Amino acid sequence: MNGRSTPSQTVGPFFSIGFSWLERTDLTEGAEKGERFTIHGRVLDGDGVPVPDALLEIWQADEEGRYAHPEDRAERMTGRKFFGFGRIPVNAQGEFRFTTIKPGAVPGPKGTVQAPHLVVSIFMRGLLKRLITRIYFLGDPANEADTVLARVPPERRHTLVAKPDSHDKKTLVWDVHLQGHEETVFFEC
């Protein structure tokens, strides 16, 4: 080898360099209202082994379905302080935990409305491109009409839905399976 990088070589894991200031496990900062809860889970490989070096990036709307983002109409966010973003590293056992609010429904394509959801990007060693998925909420009536969720085969939709923790009603459980029978649905964006 001549010591030069080739396209097949991956970079990392260097998530702590330059990313630590964006780590935020409490996404409720600036939320004036909204149902607060905690989501926890694990990132698992195809054999069910925890992935110790993953990072989840969360984007979400506020309780009224507004994003703190320049592409959202400015008048919708006037005076709003909800940040709607955080990066959550997993621990050595592949576990993550963050607190947020339930987002409101957001506009969808062609005048439709998307069900409340969190957008999740997953970064880790070995990935040349991030994985993108969503977290929906069990039993939300808007799930039935969500155009994105409708494109997912019915037998796979459960991989996108956070479920109540049996020990705490203010906590939801959602695991990420990178491969295998229970593989989480990932989207091409």
C-alpha cells in the first residue's frame, strides 16, 4: 500500500471531534408547551449485538407542527425559541436516551398532513452515508393518513413506531436494528 486513502476506506469514529457542542439529550429547550416524554432504546447490528459508536441526530417540529428551520415559513416561527434538534451518542452498550416533546402534525406533499414524527439520522463507523428513518407514535390517529408511513409495507411499519415502556408511562422505547428480520425501515433522501 502506498498510504493513500481510497474511496472504500471509511473515516471515523471521530464523532467527538467538533460534534460535542451539538450533543443535546434534552430537546425540550425552548418548548413553551407540549407533552414531554423520554425515548430510549439501543442500536443493534444484524446479529443483535449493540453498536457502541453510533450517533443519532434528531430533527423535529414543535407542538404546533412548526420547524425551527429557514425553510419553514418565517412567520410561523416568529418569537419561537424551540430548537427542535439534538445529537445523542450511544453508550458502550449501544443505548441512547433523550427527552423531547411530542411534535404536532406537519404539512406534507400536495396539501396533505404528516403524522407527528421525529426524523432520525444515524451516523457510525463503517457508514459512508447516514441512515435516515423516523419515529412515529403508537396509536396516533394521524398515522393512518400519513403519506410516508403509507409507503412502508404494513408488516414493517412497527419498526418506525415507539412503544410505551412497561415501567413508565412517560417513556417510550424504540430500537434501531441495522439489519436482519427486524431491520428498521430506512429512507433514501
